[in-house]
Amino acid sequence: MALNHKSEFRKSCLKKLKFSNELTKYYKNKIILLKLEKVIKELKAKEVLLYIPMKELEVDVSLLIKKLRKEKINIYVPFMEGDSFKSVKYRLPLVKKKFGIYEPNNSFLKHKKLDLAIVPVVGVDAICKRIGFGKGMYDRFFYRLNYSTTIVFTQLELCKSNEILSNEYDIQANLIITS
């Protein structure tokens, strides 16, 4: 029953995002990027996991990635691998992969511990756990990390359920940033 509720909630959140006004999205995106910059500075984060955005559905962090790289902050992004992903250093060129997601080429370079992970969400449930696209990749990634890091969820427009829809293994953020 909860899975059906979760699936229906996910669909309603995606529908809400898809039909948002482009000008409104642009404005909200700017606000969220400013908030993210502030959090990164406050935490003095130097090793940051971000994501390559699906522009119509997620906060477009492309400009933030560019700015942080100029500030000598190491940016990592997901590289899909099996049922999860690993974090690889952001670098060009980006290649369109599974699910229409762009990724840099694979890297076998080991990096330092992440100071901060910025994670896109489709929605959150009543206890602020992540509702994503339903593949569980972020959940598996964080479960397999051998340390904990600060997690920040981003969303163009808050889509929050009044019910608990998550499972025990679903990730929870330290902070949710929306417009």
C-alpha cells in the first residue's frame, strides 16, 4: 500500500514540476543557488558532490558548478555503476547516458571524503526523507559510504507529503533548500 502511495505521490510531484512556468523556474533557481552558495561557504566545504541537472525537473546547478570550480572547490558528480553510482570528479566532456543523464567519463582516482552532498529530490515525505525517481541509487550510494556527510536536498518547489512514504533505507537530509 505504501509503495502505491509513494508512486502516486512521485507522479503528482513530477507533474507539478513539468507544468511549472519557465520564468518562475528561472527565478526560483536563482534563489536556490544563492542559498546553496551560502551553505557551502558556511560549511567551508572543499569536496562537494553535486549532480548534472535534468533541467526541466531539477534545480539547475550548472552555474554553481562553474563558479565553485573557479574557487578551487573540488566538484564530484554521480557516475552510474550497477545498481548505484560512484562519485567522480566533474570534468568535460559530458556524455548522455542511461535515463538521459549526462556524466563525465569514468575515473578510478580516489578522492577525499565529501564535505557536502547536494542531492535533487522529486519530493519529501512527512519525515523529510527523499522521494526520488524510484531507482534507489542515492540511497545505495550513501548506504555504502563508510562515513557520513552533510546532505542537502534541493527542489524547485517544495513537494511534501503529509504521510510517511519512505522506507528505513531512504536517505534523509540535514537541510532542504527550495525557493
